[in-house]
Amino acid sequence: MKNRNIISLMTLLLATVSAVGLSSCEKAFPNDRLDFYWRLDKIEYRDGMDFSGNPCQSVDIDNIMFGFARHIVLIEAPGLAQQHGVTTEFGDSIRLDYSVYNNPGLVNQLQKCGLDSIVSTFKLEFPDRQHMVLSGKKTILSFRKW
């Protein structure tokens, strides 16, 4: 009888600890579609002019990668030091914020990656599971899941 009470108590304690542990877990990656490593394939300029004012409809890109995880974005590009930014999602749009660096020269480097300023907002679209499109005021960025 005494062993049965101890086993019942231990079972109840294990069930309680398991329930509390499982209910307090937060997802590591809140946006399963976005959180991944993406290769930038193309930058399209909405008004037909690049950031320098030169005529340009679109540019095919090589070796520029964007990594998204939780509320952080990482850009890796040739000739550009890795840049970490903060993401904020607003339903179907996303803001990429690199203002933490406090570096005015960073804008020129980010423009090579299709971002028009230190803080850029884009409409976020997923045409299928392998592609993502960020549509901003000046550019449309096309990505492929890497």
C-alpha cells in the first residue's frame, strides 16, 4: 500500500513537471517560412534607376546571402563585413534595421544588397516554399532558399 502511494505521488509529480515544462517552451524560430538562409538572386529597381541615378531595370546577383533567425537578419556579401540587423514583422511586411551600427557609410554597402537605407521596410511574399520576394519602395528583392 505504501509503495502504491509513493508511485502515485511520483507519477503525479512527473506529470506536473512535464506539463509545466512543455507549456513554458517558446518556439526557437517563430516564423518557419522566413527563418532560414536565403540567396539573393535579383534586385529589380521600381523606377528603372539604381541608387546612383543610373538607368537600370534589374541586376542579377552573385554570392549575397541573407540569414534570418528569430528577430535577427545577417547579410553576407563579398567586400562587405557581415552585417547583423534587427527584424520586425508587421503581418505581411518586415522592417530590416541596421541603425545599431551608427555608421553613415553603411548605407552605400547596404545599397549593393538592395536596401535603400539603414532602416528599410518591405512587403514579404512567399510564392512557393523555395522562393521569397521582398518588395520595397525602391527595389524588389528576389531570393531562393539556400
